[in-house]
Amino acid sequence: MRPKAMEYFDQMIANNAVAIKNVKEAGRKVVGYYCVFSPIELIEATGALPVGLCATKQEPIADGEKVLPRNLCPLIKSSYGFAASGKCPFFHFADAIVAETTCDGKKKMYELMEKMKPMIVLDIPNTTNLERRKQHWTEEILRMKDFLEDTLGQEVTIDNLRNTIATYNEERKNIMELVSLNKHEPAPMSGIDLLKVMWGRSFQIDREEFKTNLLALIDEVKDIVANREQSTAEKQPKKPRILVTGSPTGVGQEKVMKIIEDAGGQVILQEACSGIKGFVDLVDETADPYEALAAKYMDIPCSCLSPNPRRMELTSGLCNEYAIDGVVDITLQACHTYNIESYTLKEYLREHNGVPLLQIETDYSQSDNQQIKLRVDTFLEMIQG
Amino acid sequence: MRPKAMEYFDQMIANNAVAIKNVKEAGRKVVGYYCVFSPIELIEATGALPVGLCATKQEPIADGEKVLPRNLCPLIKSSYGFAASGKCPFFHFADAIVAETTCDGKKKMYELMEKMKPMIVLDIPNTTNLERRKQHWTEEILRMKDFLEDTLGQEVTIDNLRNTIATYNEERKNIMELVSLNKHEPAPMSGIDLLKVMWGRSFQIDREEFKTNLLALIDEVKDIVANREQSTAEKQPKKPRILVTGSPTGVGQEKVMKIIEDAGGQVILQEACSGIKGFVDLVDETADPYEALAAKYMDIPCSCLSPNPRRMELTSGLCNEYAIDGVVDITLQACHTYNIESYTLKEYLREHNGVPLLQIETDYSQSDNQQIKLRVDTFLEMIQG
């Protein structure tokens, strides 16, 4: 049974794409961001609204390819196409953009995008074993603070920042509580529904409203699980429990997850940055807030970091915790870092968990759906023995 | 007339691929490197031989693709394939490898390669407008010094380092003197011959021998130019003067340059890192040598840096200095940074020089030769009006 509380999340992003105009008209500044590396607490602490930017639809890619190469990640082409064509309302209404040098494609694309809006591109160190990494991140966060204050004409106060950090930590805990309900067998939430909530989190314009709906959803899902466990109905045969990882899978391009679920797999959770990657760590509320933000954000286990052992450990741990039968590693076309890291992850999971990994390289088009379906069918068959 | 002194350079890399064994047997340590960002003065200052590593042949790509994705730069797949298959004698005999986080593909590939040899991967900041960039580079160079000393058991002395810096500066000046002879019309050196010298520079095992041959070549080319100018022979119709830029074009994959020259263009020089990119700046001999190395290497105008205005300014200046009629921008398959930057460079040269740019995306295979030839023919026709 699908939770009724999902209705809010079904419409949330579309509703907010309209309502963002009201936010602006009410005089609130808006700051757009693309990536889970963006320390958005800092945006909220200026009084501005942090909001995710459109990046996950096929349609604007043609606009992106007017300037960008074809052999490039669809997320990057879509982001640029949305911005250049004015089709992303969140970008349109943004007073400033926060971005990062996560990957080659993004950092070079941002050189072109920064002609459109006031923008800061945070420098992310490539290497995880640099001694100065935390200090580097702290300096970048302070540079972002200066940029926001100058651009918005609004100051970050320490009290605001501490309050925001606490609010966002609570939100992360709530989201992880929802995700953890999928430890039950069968999982009460579909992967696509979980995605709607987690992706939607970046497109909030009213954090209280989001929280109320999220808590209602958690309660409802708990009830579903409890009632189901009391029921005497026959158990269904177990469907393979799949963890999805790799390049981000946002709302609008959930085709691989849909294929897995249509083929009889359960997408239990996403390790990707469109999943739990940004939610597993909290910001330390007892430390200096800038250093605490640095410590949290620098450790997001993205493949753009080299080496990236945390992703192996995290995914391996999730496989145990969530009783995962198989991992599907989605690589967006020409996403070199996730593409190359797939080999390392596959070897790691084989060795530590005995869990098989299927890598799927794809883009936002529908042209490879049949081929993906064939591969997913085979993978699920293999898992079921 | 082709200079006779080119005979040395025709055979040099092949000869040294055999002779490297003798270097090792004579007890000298060998340190391999891939990239123009490697501060190789530091290697030489330990007493070890710095030597370039094989990366520019099609053959080992199949070995690379056993582990690496297909949609990746051929240079990266070739480098890994050469190393993994033992087909690069310079890698085979290396006691250590110096590498850098230049691009996504390389940094992730190095995570796999570092299981084969003692290796340091220098962290290159992504952003050029970071205040701490020079300090970051200096710290990385000192980390490299420690790595080399620990791995080789040989110390860098300041005197050795200063002497090496002076020697390498002299070598850069000599190479730039050779290149600058191509300001003459017609250019006395073919682009492929210049490449042999400049690429060969990384595969020296005897710097005195290389220098002697380089100086002999310079003298001979000067004579050719002088005699030609005294001659009363009819002038040939002028061939379009082409500057090549973009991803590196090494010996073994000079197919685009060959197509340009066969089609009646003159490849005057390469702005790429296989050309003059590493030779235009000297290391300051009066400053602290570690800081001086940092200052020189951090400013190499590679597209991996963001933004990269120096490449625009350098290429634009070269177009004027060398009376360039057209620029061919070679993008190796899936090299995102050069691929995206091509748009910026094209706009810049149109605006500042009125010089047209043709971008050619290719790999190491021969399968696209006919298509490239068609495009180059059209480009040259267009230039000649």
C-alpha cells in the first residue's frame, strides 16, 4: 500500500517551481545550488532561501549542446541548458549561485555559466589525504560567506548559523529515519518514492511545511509496517533488495530505478548524492560552526575525491544493514570519476560482502531503455539463483 | 630541405627505450612522469633520471580497457595499458612515479596504477584565483621532495637543485630558440619534426648528448633559412600557417598534424603541453628554489585549471608572433576540459585575432582519418579564401 502522505511529495517540486515567484515577491533572496557539497546552512543563515536548481530533464540538453560538447554528462548539459534557456524557475529567480569544482565537466561549464548570474565556485581539493584539507575547506566556506554577504547585502550571524545547523541536522535525522524503515522486508517505500522525498528536500520553500509532511509520512509508513506485521496474510515471495549507487539520479530521470522496480526488484535505498550521501553525517553542533561545516562537507564520499575509500566502506556497511542482494551502479554518460571507480567498488563489495554489482552507463534519453531492461532482468535472475 | 640533424631525433626515443636498461644497470635510479606539471628538476636534483612514460600509442589501449571504461581519453587508457602490460620500458625500469591530479580521468586511473609502483600524486588546485595557490604548490613540491628522498634513499641538495634549474632553463631557452625559427616564412621545420624534438626532450637519458644535438639542429636550421633567403629561386605559393593546440599530441599519435601537413598546411608550432606549454616560462633562478618551482609549474596554462585565461592570452599572442592563419584545436576523446574550453578559445581568437579555429575530436585509432582529412581540407580552403 502506498502511503497517502506521498501525495504532498508527488506535487511538491512542481508546486514550488510556481511558488518560488511568491518567495521573491515577498522580498526574500534566493540562492541556487546544484550539489550536495554546497554548505547550504550558510545560505539559510543569511536569511536567503537555498534552493536546488534544475538539472535532471532531457529537454534542455539541446540548449546545452549549443555551447557544450555532446560527449559530456547529461546532468551538466541539462543544468546549463536549463539556465541558458530560462526554463528553470529556480535559476531564473536566484540572486546568486553556489557551485563547486567537483568534476572537470562542471568546473569548466561553470566558467560559461558565471556570465549569467553572480556565482561562487568553491574549490574542492582533489585529494583526500591532504593534511590541509579541512583548513582549505574552512577557508572556502568563509569565502562563500563573504560572497553571500556582499552579493545579498545580508549578514550571516552566528546565532542564525547555529540555529540553521540544528534545523538541518534534525531534517537529516528525519530523512534517515524514513530511509531506515526500508530495512523491513518487504521494504515499505519504493525507491522512487524515497527519491521524491530526498530530491524534494532541495526544492523546499517552506521548511516547516516539509517537516510536517515528512513526519506524517514517517508515521504512516511505521503504521503500514506494524499493521502488515500483525496481519496473517500469506507472505509474498521475496523480491531482490537492490541498493542504487553512482552518479546522481534525480526526479525526472529515474528511469533505471523504474526499470528495476518494474522488473521485480526492490530499490531499497540510494547511496548516491541523490540518496543518502548528504544525510549520513551531521554537522557538529558543539564546534566552531565554520569548521564544523568544513568537516561535514569535505567528507561526502563522492567519486570526485581521490582516493574515495569512504564510499566503499559506506556502501559495504549499507549492504549489511539493509540486507542488500545486489548493487546497481549508475554511471551517467562520460562521468569519468564514477565510471572508473565502479571497478574499485565492484571488487570491494565482492570481497567484503559477496554482493554482486551491475554497472549501467546511461544518459537521460529513453533510447537505451530496452537494453537496460535486458541487463537488469538478467541481473535479478542471477541474484535469485 | 629537411635538416640532417633530425636523424638523431628520429631514433632517439626508440634508442633510449633500449638504453634505459643500461642506466639502471649502471646504478642510477629512474623516476617516471607523465605530465608537463611534474617538477622534474626535483627528480634530477636527487641524482635520479627523470623520464617520460609511454602514453601515446593505440596498441596498449585494449589492455587499459580491461579495467578502465571505453569512453575515456585514449592517453589515459594507453598510459595504464602500457604500465599494466609491461610494454613501456621506462615504466618497467622506474623506481618511482610522479603524477598529478590534472583531470578526473587521470586522478582516478592513478588510484589503480599506484598498486604497481611507488607513486606520488601531486594535488593540483582546480581554481586559478585561489589566494593560497602558490603556497599549496610549494607544499606539494616539498611533499614530493620527501617522497623522492624516502623512496630513492637519495637526498635533494640545494646546490644540485639550483644547478638543475639552471640546466633545465637553458634547455627551455634552446628549445624555444628552435621553435622561434618557425617565425620565418616558409617555416623551416615541419610540425612533426618539432614534435620529435620537444617530445623527445622527456625521453632523454643523456642531457649533454641531447643538448649537443639540439644546438647542432638549431645551427643547421639557421643555415637553411639564411641560404634560402640568399637564393634567387622563385618563391613557392604560401601555405597556410597553422597553430595546433588542445590535448597533447605525442609521438605515435601525430595523425592530425600529418593530415594537416599532407593537405598543404604548415604546422608552425604546438601550443599544447606536447608543444611549448612547458617551455614558455623559466624557473626564477634568484628565488627560493621550491617557491620558484611552484611559481613556474602552477602557471602552466592547462585547461584543467579553471578559469584558464593564460591559455587564451598565450595562444592569441602566438598567433600574432608567428603570423598564424588558422588554429586547429585537437580534443582527445572525452577530454572534458579541453573540449569545453574550445568554445572559449574560439570566441577569444575570433575577437582578438580574427583567426579561425577548427576543433577536431579524435582518439588514437585511424578510423576517423578520412573524416578528419575532409574537415582539414575544408578548413585550409576556407583560410586560403
